[in-house]
Amino acid sequence: MKKWLGIFMAAVLCTGFMFPGHSSAALGSQMLSQGSSNNDVVDLQEYLMTKGVFPYHTATGYYGSITKTAVEQFQNQSRIKVDGVAGSETINKLKVLRKGDIGKPVIELQRLLKAWNAYSSTVDGIYGDSTVSAVASFQKSHGLSSDGIAGPSTYKKLRQKSPSYSTRSFTVNSSAYTADCDGCSGKTKMGIDLKKYSGGKVVAVDPAVIPLGSKVVVEGYGTAIAADIGGGINGKMLDVFIADHGDAINWGRKDVKVTVYEN
């Protein structure tokens, strides 16, 4: 898929989404269409990423042609009117999370479940079996339909508690990787095209040290999302994604200070 640089090589790229912040409860309060630019568009794009139809790794907040195409693709998959406009029907369907969804909204869901002590697995932004089980168990214990799907009723109850966040700083040994190599598709496991959208700040980590989905400020690199894992990333190590092959080599292997934001 891509070339990993340094002594240790990371094997699998998992996900690349923004650090979760505010709730997306406001999404749906207004119709969104091409030309819109506001926080609701950010939320819309993050949900489109969750469904695998938005090709960028970061929400821009601008409803351009890429967002319109992504909305049309989701509408077509959902068998609703295909017009590229994010109205109430489209948004309501987007905001229901279920098995197979990935990204920031799933990270938020997992953190909400943790706030209720209903989820003990890794916060990784992947709506897999453990998340389905946690949602179903939460629903059952609160008198909701136990289907493992996070819809409006489930969120209404979940949001009665808010997740908390903490920070910690320490030094890690870092290397770099790139998608710029012969035979590399440039696409991550989650379908993000790093060749097309090369400005992403993504790092590969050991989830036992830096939980997936965490925001990580890396000395000399900037603010990134802990979105990758790799077989060679063990302990206090990380790989930073750098688009240019030469720049990735120049990064080399060195110790850097990181600050991790997590719940």
C-alpha cells in the first residue's frame, strides 16, 4: 500500500479522522447545499467520512463539489432522492451509526459509551463487534430496543453524560513513512487517498501507549490524529506520515516530544 521508512516498519493503516470535539447534535438544524460554509458542514463531512463516501481525511467546513458528490453517493446507497443537498432525510440517515461505520462520530460514540462504563475496548473509531455489543448492552439496560444500532433514542440517553479528556506528554522515538513509492496505491485501509490528499497529519502508534483516535501534538510535525497501527510500532514509538519521499527520508529516526489528548 505504501512505503514505511526507518528500522521498524508499520504494517497496517487503519483510519484517518479528526480528533473528536463537540457533539454533532446541531447537524440537521438547517438544510445544507453546495456553497454552504459553517460548522454544520464540518459535522456533515465527518458523517460522510464515517460512511466511506467522503474521500478526504479532514473536514473542511466548505460544501464544495467533493461534498456534493459524496452526498449524492450516500443518497444513492440509501435509496433516497439523489440531489446532492443535505436535507433532513439525508442527515437523519447519516446520523444513525451501525456496524461497519468508521471515523470521528464512532470515536465520539465509543467515548460516550465509556462515560457510562458500557465500553471497555479500544477507542478506535471502528464500529465493530465490540461496539455493537456495547451499544446493545447499553440499550437493553436502559429500556431501549436492543439492536446494536446507535440511533436518536440511544444518543438521547448517552448524551446525559459527557466524556472527559486529559493530556499527557512524553518522548517517543519517531520515524516517517510516505505513499510516494513505486507500486504504492496511496490508499489507506479505510480508503483515504493519501496521494490526492497529501496534507494529512497522521501518525502510526502503539495503541497500548497512545490510544487510536487521540489527538497528538508532535514536536517538529504538528497536530495529528493517532490513526495508524503497525506491527513494528511497539511501545513509545510512532511513524509520521509525510507526503514527499525525500522529506520523509530527511525526517529520519529521532526522539521527539509528544502531547496526547485522550479521554
